[in-house]
Amino acid sequence: MIYFRNVSLSFLDRQLFDEINWTIHPKSRIGLVGDNGTGKTTLFRAILDQVHLDSGFIDIPDRKQKKIGYLPQDLVELEATGLIDYLRKKSGIEELENTIRGLEQQISQARPNTHEYSELTRHYADATAEFSTRDGYAFEARAKQILKGFGFRENDFAKTCDLFSGGWKMRILLTSILLARPDIMLLDEPTNHLDTESMEWLESYLKDYPGTILVISHDHFFLDKIATQIAELSNRHIHIYKGNYTYYLAEKERRLEALKKEMELQKAQIRKIEEFVERFRYKASKAAQVQSRVKMLEKFKDIKLDGNGRSIAMKFPEGKKSVKEVVRVSELGHAYGDLTVFSGLNFSLFRGDKVAFVGVNGSGKSTLSRLLSLSEEPTSGAVKYGDGVNMAFFSQESSQNLTYSNTIWEEVNSVPTSADDQDKRNLLGAFLFSGDDIFKSVGILSGGEKSRLALLKIMLLDTNFLILDEPTNHLDIKTKDIFQNALIHYFGTVAIVSHDRYFLDHLV
């Protein structure tokens, strides 16, 4: 059980939680959702006792005996330790092995039929039972099974952890959490660095997991498969929906409609009472009734509707039409040293096509997008554009091309575009840059904010061909919906790399 009792927390001058009361039962599978900035990651850190609450408390009975596994959203650095050795250490199996060996040595030196001997053998029985429960005797086989589920190959097992890229390091950390079999699992955007096959493997694994799972995710399909409850952080409170993500969307819509009706009814009642008070305020014979009405006004609760006004229709500027055949790829191949990524690719994209490049990590999707955008020279073959093609390319490194000394507003105004200032401000708001935020320096933004700003700039360009490599990684669900709708109505051609199944299903 996890108990939230009157939990309040502010960050700088902004209140994130206001007297939250919530009970999380054992074996719950909860998807934690909400707009970026509402405090989802902070709530995880509060459960981990890593932040100081303004008031209230979070209680986990027998906390010291409970194992909590936490996957952070930010990329991690791992030491130059062998992959299997790291997992043995991180999952706690190595420590348990050392405990068992130490107890064996102590037992061999203790005198039988003494209190000390009895205590040592009892601890030894407990430790070996836990070792067996956690599949310690088959640890390496189990570790390799999970690693393969996440796309690692046999020749990866001999590598040291520091040799892997950021996304693969997150998979290693996630593997260590699954191997530890914690009582409570806190997963912050676990699918960000997974391909479709790895996501499906994780969904299958978590479906029968015996512990409690809380997951922050912007992946509609993943939440539908994993969550049996959705907890929405909105207006500093938690709203619980007892169903998966699809149920939550429908139920939230019904709830908002009911709240709107209640609000309209309340407004009408307040107007009627205020008219009575104003009419008879100075009439002595009505003083008691006026006072009664004033007290009634004080008792009305403040009804707040969820949402922040980002249900806005955005569209790309309409550039000039390209010729029918936008790009032709002929015998395209690429290699890095002795590693051939692909060879002999032949295809064309035509005006209005919306095409997704999918495949397991390492199959060359990002490489193909770079070659298609002419950002990199192919080892063999050719990429040829048709006349009048105006291309824009978004990659996972696009944020590095921002001018860090600019403010956000200056960076947006550096884009040659037909959009006016109001369009720019609307788009900034949709991408979570509002109010005085737009005058912040680009250099102080987080990695996710820089990525959103780079994507926003592309939405302002007059283009007719977009090449997008994982554009949704740092978008919350509302922003992703706005972006998806803009792409659906985009008059040009789109080639996209994405692991977001829901996003692709409604686009390509």
C-alpha cells in the first residue's frame, strides 16, 4: 500500500500538489498522466522520499522491507563494467551472494548447539530462500532472456556498459529493475527508447507482474495494455479513472460535460441570488433573507474545468506544390566500416505520401532518414529530388542547431515563415511555451524543451517535404495530438521514423 495524506508541494512559486489524498493498493497497475509540468516525475520522487513536502505525508508500511525500482526519464551514465556483472550488482543478486558466502563462513566457525549458531543458520535459510525465489541460481540465463527481449544480441553480453549508447543504457537499467523484482515499480517514460518489438515484449512481461506498477507514459497503446487505472494530475489534484487509457479519454469527456452543466447551473443560481441581494440590500424587512442569501453565496464551491486551452488546431504553412515524384532512391546502400547497414534500396515517394520507416533498433531507420535528407553521403547509390522540392529535416540532434544565446521568441522569429505573430504565439503555447517563458534563454532549456522548440521551428517553415526522426519523444499527449492533426492535414509529403504505434496508425 502507498498512502498519500493531505500531500501539498510547491516548486519555486508554483503549487504542484494541493492536499492530495490517494491510496494505492498492492498489485495496482496505474498509468500516471497529465500535461508536462503538472508534477508527474516530482510525484515519483516524492514516493521515493527525494523531495521535501510542504505538508502531509506519503506512507509505505514496512518501507524498509519493500524494494522500489525506479526508472528515471533522463539518460544515465553507466560504468565500464561487464554487462552481466553490472546486472548482477544492480539487481542485488551479487550482494545476496556475498551475504550467503559470509554466512557460510561464519557458520563453519560457530559452535553447534549455541544461540549464535541457531541465529546464523536461520539467517542463512532466509538468504538462500530469497536467492531461490529471485532465481539466483538461473540468474545469468534469466538476465540474457530479458536482454534479448529488449533487442540485445549474443555478442553484446561480453561488452562493458559504457560502450552502449544512451537508449541502450536505459534498456540495461530497465533490465536491472526487472531482475530485482521490486515490490513497487516506478517507470518514467519506459518506452521512449524502445522499438515496437521491445515495447510489446515489455507489455507482455508486465501484464503478469505480481508487484505494484506506476508508469508515466505518453504512449496510448502501451497504457491501454498495461494500466487498469489511470491517475490524472490536473489542477494540483489527482483524479482516478478505473480503466485503461481509452476508457479514461471517454470517461474524462463525460466528466467534463457534467462539470460544464454543473457550472452553468451554478452560475444561473449565483446570478439569481445576487439579483435578490442587490434588489433588497437596503430594505430592512428583507435583511434576514438578504443575509441568508449572502451565506448561500459563500457556500458555493469553486468548480474548475480541467485543461489548459491547448485544444487548438494548428497547421503547417502552405508552401509551393512539388512535382509528383518528390524523391527517387536508387540502389542506395550505407556502411560504417565493416558494418553494412543496408544495401540495394530502390523506392520513390510521391506528392502527398505519408510513409513510416519502422524496424528494430539498429536496422538503419535513422541512417536512412539522414541519407534521404542529404545530411549524409551514402556509401553507394543515389538520392535524387524532383524539381521544386522544399525539404525540412527533424532529427534527434536537431536541438543542437538552435542558437543558445537567443531567447525562445528570438529563435522563433529567426525562422523565415508566412506565419504571423499570433500564429507563432499559439504554436508556442501548444508546445508548452507560454507567458514570460518565451523570453527565456534557449541555453537554459532542458533537453526535451530544446527538442520541442526545434520541432516547432519546422512547423513554421514553408515546406512541401518533411523528414521526421522520432519527433514525438518529448511531446505530451495533447501536444502530440495537435502535431498529429497538423501532419494529417499537411498538403506535402511526409517520411517519418517513429515507434509510437497510435500516432502512426492515425497518420500513415
